[in-house]
Amino acid sequence: MGGAVVTRNRLHLGRAALTVVLVLLGILMLAPLVWLISESFTQESAAFDLPPNWVPRPFTTENFSAIGGLIPFWRMALNSVIVAVITTVGSIMVSLLAAYAFSRCSFRGKDKVFGLMLAALMVPAQMTIIPVFILMRHLGLIDHLAALWLPALINVFSIFFFRQYFNSIPRELDEAATMDGAGHFWILFRMLVPLSGPAVAAMGILTFEASWNNYFGPLIFLSSPENMTLPIGLVTLQAGQGGSSVVVFAAITAVVVPVLIVFLFAQRAFIASVAAAGIRG
């Protein structure tokens, strides 16, 4: 009896110690973000004091107002939203169709084609940027937003992710739907996609974040300020236009916070889908 009590107490102490360690790590990870947001609302004369100000004093919103006078921030934000939304919706649609074909359809060379696609994941984007640039130039899409979202419609990792999730769904459901006269599109969009809601949400978050933070693509394909996206705008604000540090911090806050809000609302679906795809697949 006494041994059981000791064991129980040790488990409680271990869990308490683990909780304390995780809380401390969480605080260390959140501290730079909190400091960034605090400095973005602080007047430049009082910024970067030591010890750091975790609460903005004196409080001001002038840093955010000054962004528009240095770069076309809202135009760049609109460009980023357009590219991110088209990339996210388009790539998920293409990936769902391709994943369904690799998971549910039988055709000659399916495994070889899928293996070739997975091999493409090992090729860095920097190695394919030259042929993609030449293709976009022949299509007349240089310095156009389509040069960013059109190549991004093919997402090999997304196809692999959805295929693994579809493989975890029993095929008996497909057979029952087929006996009732359902076709491939009905099975995909009326049955598999609703059952794959967490996977779609997770891939939507990953795709949107990757597109929103994409710096390499806009740097290569875009040249006009009115066509640039926010990552290029932040670099321009810091280097080319001589923006002060607190204004740069304010711009970074305006770029980072929306993505964090989206992730906070969808984090449960994200975690559930990753766990399901990893365990079931």
C-alpha cells in the first residue's frame, strides 16, 4: 500500500516538473514575439530600453501609420492575400484530385509515377527556379502575380499527405457508394473530403503560411513595387527606404499576427490531421 502511494507521488511530481519545464520553454518561445509586438506600439524615443519593455510605454500607433508613407503596404498586403488564397485553394483542389487518383484508381504505372513524384521532394526549389523562370517568361507572366501561384498549384507533399489520409478511410464506403450509382467526383467531394476535414484544414494552414511568407519567389519574378508582396516589402522598408526600427517592427507585426490568429483557430484540426496521417498512413 505504501509503495503504491510513493509511486503515485512520484508520478505527480514528475508531471509537475514536466509541466514547469514546458511552461518555461513556452515563455522563452513567446518572449521574442511579445517583445516584437510591444516595441511596435512603443514610441521610437523609448524603444529598445534595457531591461526590455514587455508593455508598450508610452503607447502609440504612429508606427503603423508611418508604414504607408514608406512603402505601398496595403497594396502589398492585398497582393499577398491574392497569391496566398489562390495558391491555397488551387493547390488543395489539384492535390485532392491527384491524391484520389493515386489512392482509389488503378492505372498502369501508378506506383512508379507516385515514386517519381516523391523523388521530386528531394530536389531543392533553387534547382528548378531557372526552368520555371524561362517558362514564365515564355508565358509572359514575369512581374505578374500569376508567376507565383501558377507553379505552386502542384504541391507534391500535399498530394502525398492527402493520399495517406485517403488510404486510412475504408474502401468499403467507396464500394457502397458505387453500388448506389455514385461516380468518382461524388465519392471524392461528397464522401472522402468531408471525412478528411482535419487533413484539408492542416494542409490549408501549411500552404497559406508558406505562400504568405514566400520571399524567394517574389524576389525572382517580381520587380514593380505595386506587384510586390509583403516579404519583399519588409526588406524594402528596412533597407531601401530607410524605415526606422520601430516602423519595421510594426510592419512585421502586421504580417505575422494574422497568420498566428488563423493558426490559433485551426490548431486542433492541424494537430489531429497530422497525428491521423502519421499513425493510420
